[in-house]
Amino acid sequence: MAMLIKLICYLIRLIPVRLLGAIGAGLGRVAYFLDARHRHIAMRNLNRVYPDKSDTWKRRINRESFAELGRTSFELPHVYLGSKDFLLSRLEVDNHDVLLKAKEQGKGVIVVAAHHSNWELAGMVFSMLGDEADIIYRPIRQPALDQFILQARKRFGTVMHARDSGLRWMPKALKNNHCIAIVIDQHLSTGTPVPFLGHDAQTSTLPAIFANKYHTPVVRIVLDRMGRDFKFRLSFQSIPIDENITDDVQTMRMINDSFSPVIHRRPELWLWIHRRWLYLDEREQNRRDELARNKRKTV
């Protein structure tokens, strides 16, 4: 099965990446109309974050976020199988010196990222730029597909760690001055409620724990698509952590807030179909259920 997946990707890769992206965007817009479940999830998220925006604006962002997801998905054969030279030729790198300066402290670096634009490409940039990196990832349930993607992600030297494999490797990786990349915009059922885009969402506080306890520097990475082509601007930004703050939630809030201007600038590049605020959705549903029960009791 893994060989079949690889063969299909090789065949798809014969199509120019710009054309593949356009096909994927078109199919993404079709999916917007067909996939009512995820369309409604995205609209609920947009209503939560942008209550003052018009419905027309939110529908457009919703539709274009589907297009961006389709575009990103159809670009993956080129991302997973493309050469280092090819992928680097599609990147403009800003402020890489921010990461290098953070590494000079010798404590490793926690790199925080989000599902913004082509996040699979973003996960490969460290090793392509010569930085030793470890990335925490969530395994896919289909073993053959998971193995193919894992090999593609590791092929330039990045070390991958499954989210459920524990964290014993982290202190050693930081001691060896590695970059550890953590995606912070996914719902985590065991996480801590921390505001994201202004609303509580269950979040991993792992970056804040290491920043506060071990004084590990934190750097934000953002991959922005340039127009609608397979061209991107990669930027690094240091997130200064106040050493007088020891509360992990407060520190994590600062980290989360650093992504707000990025997402607000081009909201269609973010993954709105993910139930990022499931914590609030469930609480609101529980309140509605309780009100309904109380109403029935009074009838």
C-alpha cells in the first residue's frame, strides 16, 4: 500500500505544481458546498472570532479557506517528493538570524507554529536550512499513509516524535541545542483553557513550561503564501518571555496572542474547519441542554 501511495504521488507530481494548486483550490470551493458539516464548523468558528463582520464576508473567508486547504492538499506530492533545491527556490526566508541568535544561548529553541498556509512545507524548513530539529506530530490512523508521510517529513534530517510517545526525549534534544517545533492551534482534550484569537481553547502548555522552567527561548514561525502560487515567505519572530512571569497559562497566552495578527491579516490561510474551540462549544451546548431541561420542568 505504501508503494502504491508513493507511485500515485509520483504520477501526480508530473503535473506542474501551479496547475495542481489551481485544481485543488477549485475542488476545495466545490467541497465548501458539498461538505455541510465542516462548512458549519468553520462558520461557527468565524462567528465566534469575527462577530462584527458581515455574513457575506464570513462566507467568503469560509469558502476561500476551503480553497486554500484544497490548494495545499494538491501541492503535497511536490512537497513530499520535491528536492531540497526545488523547495528552497519557492521560499523567501526572513529573519532566520532570529533563530540562530536564539540557538546561541545553548538551551535549544522551542519553535511554535500553526496550521497556516502549507504547514507541511513549513515543517521541513528547519532541516532544509541546516537546523537540527525535532517535531511532535499526530500519527494518521492509516498505517501505510502514515509511514509514507513520516518518511517524507524526515528525509532532510528532521526527527519526528509521535504525540503519544512521551516526552523523555525533549530534555536531551534541548541539551543538544535542537529546535523543537510544536503546533499550538489544535484542540487538545487534555489541554488547559488558554485564549486563542480571544476565546478559550484547550491548549498544550508545553512551550510555556520549558520557557518558564528552563528559560528555553521561544521563536514563532509563520509561512505565508505569496498570492495564490506555490511561493511562500517564511518568517521567524522571537517571543520574549518575561522571567518574572512563572504562570504557564499567562506565558502560553502571550505565545497564542502572537499568532492573532498573522491570522487576522489573511484569515483565509488558516484552518477554520478544525474545532479549535470545542471546549467552548461543549460548554455552550451543556448550557442549552440545561435550559431546555429547566424549561420542560416548568411546563
